Amino acid sequence: MHTPHRLLLVDNLMIRRYGNLRMGPGRKLMCGAIRNDWRICEFSDRDMARLLAPLGIRSLGGVIANRKLLLTAKNFRPDIMLLGHCDYITNETLAAIRKAVPGIRIAHFNVDPLWQTRTRAQMADRMESCDALFATTAGEVLKTWTTGRNVVAYMPNPSDPSMENQDNGAKTDFARDLFFAGNPREGDPRWDLLRALLPKIEGRLRVEIFGADRPSIWGADYEDVLATSKMSLNLNRREGDLWYSSDRIAHLMGFGILTFQSSKNGMQRFFTDQETVWFDEAADLAEKILRYQADDAARAAVASAGRAKYHALFNGARVLRYMVETMLGEPYSEPYEWAEEVYR
């Protein structure tokens, strides 16, 4: 039996989007807590800062949001606190929460690439105030933020069956054969790849690039595209960082969409070529796209197998248990396939 916890999740939960939501990792960890039978309280820092801002002055709203987070912690009395991208929340507030709730353990999770200056600054900002830092990039770069008092570790992008709730591998009727959703621009390697790829497959299948030739999509519109797509590209602005992908990978593989991804990311540790399709460069990618376009039985088998594997390994309940056990220094309740990427 897993230890029950009281978990306070602080993240951008996008209340002000009025349902035009992203399927973000924070919400999936929230779902994971419920699936683990843990008590959870959520606090959306950006929404609170906007709501509480006197005369619309966001900086003052941020000050008040910190006070309300402290009040929330006092009222709820969590033993675990998880912070996502919470730039409004200060380390001084975290220190005040520790005084108000003795024994609380605090972790920051960051799903942005660690090569970005802003991401590295966020990790550095939390390294002294948090008991644990989690990132969706693995490797010795994580040692950068160890202090001797904390733990820094890899976390996969979580899935949840209530969000990635369909299996396109079982479908045969689609609105498009291949899609990519992102915002590639000049100087972006994703755009360079697309520019080399598209002429090789033009006229051979239905392709839609959202954020380039089509407008960007969010919320239910994005989920509709996921539900009606046969194949997809999982492209990152930089490939080759160990086990890194944007959380797009959870949406694509979690929906049972045949997913093409770079062979440079090291995800072969978790998935075989019977569960996803690896590519090296544009010509190789084009050849594999056309092969699976012509063999729908093979496409369906790989897509469904990838979906099953993703949900089995990286579902939010399992990822969250790993995060809490890592932060508390507890023996692992099961063998997590990525658990060697933990630095103390």
C-alpha cells in the first residue's frame, strides 16, 4: 500500500483561459495524486496574481498571491508541495511556509529544455529553497543544481488516461495523415527539417503544420486534431539532450498516433521501433513516413503498442510516486526505468 500524502500543487492551471486549456504536466500530476488516493489542493499562481491585482497592477497582485499561498498552506497543512513554473512565488514565501508547516517537503518541477537560459535560471533560483528539483532532461547537467542538501533528478513527461483518452491505432478514418503542432520559424532547426522534408512527401499524403501553414491550436481544437490524426512529428528545437522531449510526446504517443522522433534523444531506452519510429534526417524520415502511409496495419500496430507502453511507464500516478519517493529518500516501491538519473 502506498503512503497517503497531502499534496499542495502550485502551477499555472490556466483558469483564466475559461476551458481553453493545455494538457500540461501539472494537471496530469494532479490527476496522478487522485489516482494514488492522495489528498490534493491546487493553487494557480498566475490566475491568483491577476485576480488579486489592485487596479490591475500585476506586481502587487503577485505580492498578495504569495500571502494567499502561505494562508493556503496553513489551512491545508500539506506534507508535500510541488511547484511548477511559478515565477510569482518567492523563495521567502517558501521559507515562511516551512515555518508554518513543520516537516513539509518542497519540490520544483520544470518541463522546459535545460539549454534555455531562462530554464537554467529557474532551476538555480529554486536549488537552495527546495528539497528536490525535477527536470525532463537527464544527464550530468543535473549535477549543476545539487547543493548537498537537495536531490536533482529526471522526470518523464507524464500522461493521464483522462486526457490522452483515445487510441488512434484502432482507427482507420482520419482527417489528416501527418501533422506537426509548434511554432517553427527561420533559424529554428525544426523549420529547416520541415523545409527539407515536405517536398519529399508533397502530394503523397495529407499534411498539416499547425503554427506554420495553419494557425496555432489550443484547448479542445488541439484535442480534436489529436483525435483525428494518423501520424505525427515529435520535433524539438534542439535534439540530442538525453531523454528530453517537450510534453508533446505524451499527447502524441498517449493518443496512439504513430509518432516519428529523432534517434538522437536516447528514448530508445524506453521504446523500441515496434512502438515508435526513429529517424536520423529528412530523407530517412520521408522514407519512413511513406512506408507507414502505405502499410496501415503496420502503422496501427506500432501506434497502439507505443500508446500502451507510454501509459504503462509514464502515467502521472507512477511518475508522481517516483517523484515523492525520490524527494523523501524512500526505497522505491517499484523499479522505475529511469531512476539512475538521480543526483544528490
